[in-house]
Amino acid sequence: MLVLGLESSCDDCSAAVVEETPSGPRLRSLVRESQDAIHGPFGGVVPELAAREHLLQVRAVMAEALAQAGIRLQGLDRLAVTRGPGLVGSLLATFSASKAVAWRTGLPWVGVHHLLGHLNAARFAAPDLPFPALVLLVSGGHTHLYLAQDWTSLQLLQKTRDDAAGEAFDKTARMLNLGYPGGPVVDACARAAGRAADPFTPPKFRDGKASWSFSGLKTAVKLRVERTPRLAEAGASDPEVQGLCRSLQEAISSWLLKPVPALAREQGARSLVISGGVACNSQLRVDAAILAAREGLALAIPEPRLCTDNGAMIAAAGALLPPDPAPWIQNADADLKLGA
Ligand code: KG4
Ligand code: ZN
């Protein structure tokens, strides 16, 4: 089965052709138009600008994905598109385009929850993953831990009490004037560091739970920059900036993984999936591998281009879901709930 997957929930306009085979999904093409140059000067995604840009990009992105896969629309078996959650103006670009194509071609169509997409990104490299799985979804908007019984269900176990982990990366990069998006630059700086700066103190919770909170971390970075103002202008090659990035990254990685062992035992999990943009992080990938080996968990972290938002993960999830009989009466949903 050949599926065209479309995703535009935030600031990436992406299309991919995925072939669903008995031994799992195979990537036939993946195209992504970045809007970093547009949002960079603002230090974050500007929803209205993102929506307008998606409208300009969507046709060419779809056409390029089909061309790279060497097929025409008529050669597809299914269309899959992100239905939500996300920025509604952004979602509407690929959502409306997919409905129009479904109307024109009569192809089966399926609307996909964005987070089921992130889970299914792991299916490319680990189609035989043993379930139940703990699923850590970490991005600019999410820091959520789920239990999955299969590739199409997610049950929330815990989430951040305030900011997402990706925000801590993005805001740190902003305070240090390192550029946008923050995750990849902070990661590169951290890897270049000779040694880490003083460690950040983990948050403590009154109920004693191994919870997550990242807003204090942002404040802690701010205080360090205020104490040493030259850090804000020193740039990515400065050893002190690099050390700060290293300790930030070590903190985020260890805090993210902290609740995993106890929850894995409690839930009888056999594997750990980590996906979303922050799953690209080099420290998190190394720390997760060590933890998974120690706890006897199978580990699935998608290759970096499948961790960030992309059409391939939507196609992979869409291949497993029942098509909708009447796409044209469906709508994108900025607050789409799981299971809806
Ligand atoms: O999944 P994603 O592409 O979009 C959202 O749904 O938010 O995730 C984007 C987030 C951004 O916060 C970005 O800074 C972060 O993922 N990110 C990283 C890395 N690459 C991207 N964070 C840490 N290390 C990275 N290498
Ligand atoms: Zn995402």
C-alpha cells in the first residue's frame, strides 16, 4: 500500500510517500520545507506567517514528494494528513489540500492525530517493537509520557507541569543569541564543550513524584546570563557558552529519563520509544541507550529527520487507521484529543 502523508501542524510543510509492507513501512520519499528563515528573526513561530507560508509551499511539497517517489497521484492507495493538534491556520493548509485531492481522485483518506504520527515514526526502524511501550514525546510543545499497547493507541501517564523541554532549548538559545531553532545549536555547542558548567539543580515536587518542570531551568539560565552578561554576546565558539549548553543538555536529558525506570516496571513495559524534535538530541539518545540496556527495554528512537515533524510519520500512522468515508465534511482540530 502506497500512502501520501502530509503534515503542516506548526512551521514545517512536509509530504512523504511511504510504502506499507508486511515487514513495516518503507520510506519512498520525504520532502520538508523549513520556515526557519521566516520565524528566526522573531525567535519563535509566528502562527499567521506560518499559515501563509504553508499555503505557498503545499503544492510544490506534494508534487516533489510524488516526483521523488516516481509515482503519480493515481498510483497512490491512500492519503493521510495531520488533523490536529497544532496551529489551526497551519493545519488547514495540508488538511484542505488533502481533502481537495481526495475529492478529485476518490482516494481513501485518513485524518491522523499528530502524536500518533510521532509514535509511528519509530515503526520505520523498529516494526516489531514489543508492546506495551513507554512513549516519551518531547518537542517544542510536548513533554508527555504515554503507555502504548500497540501502534495506534496512547494513554497519558504524565506530562510537564509547565514548559516543554524543547522550549528550554529554544529559550536558552535565544538568551545566548545562538540562533533559531535552539535545540540543534545548543546540542552542537554542548558537543563542542571541553567541560560542563556547574550542574543545574533538579526541581523538587511537594508530592515527591518524579515529575517534570522546565520553567525553573529557563530562569536558572537567565540568572547565569545576568551574572555573566558577556555570555549573551560571546557566541557558539566560546568555551563558557559551550559549558553552559552542556550542563543544560545534561540536565534536560537526565530529568526527562528519570521517571522511566519506575514507570516501566509499574506498567510492565517492554520497550521505550522517544520521538519528537528533542529526540534528535545527542545526549538524550546516548543516555536513553544506557538506560534501556540497564532496564532490559527495547529502545526505538527514530532517525533525526523522522523525529521532527514530517509527512512520513503521518503516512505510517495513516496506513494503520481506518479511512474516513467522507473526508470533505471533516475539519482540522487545533485541540484534537487522542482517541477522538
Ligand atoms: O517535533 P518538532 O519538530 O516540532 C514540534 O512539534 O514542536 O520539535 C521542535 C523542537 C524545538 O524545540 C527544537 O529546538 C527541538 O525540537 N530540537 C532539539 C534538537 N533538534 C530539535 N532539541 C534538542 N536537541 C536537538 N538536537
Ligand atoms: Zn510534533
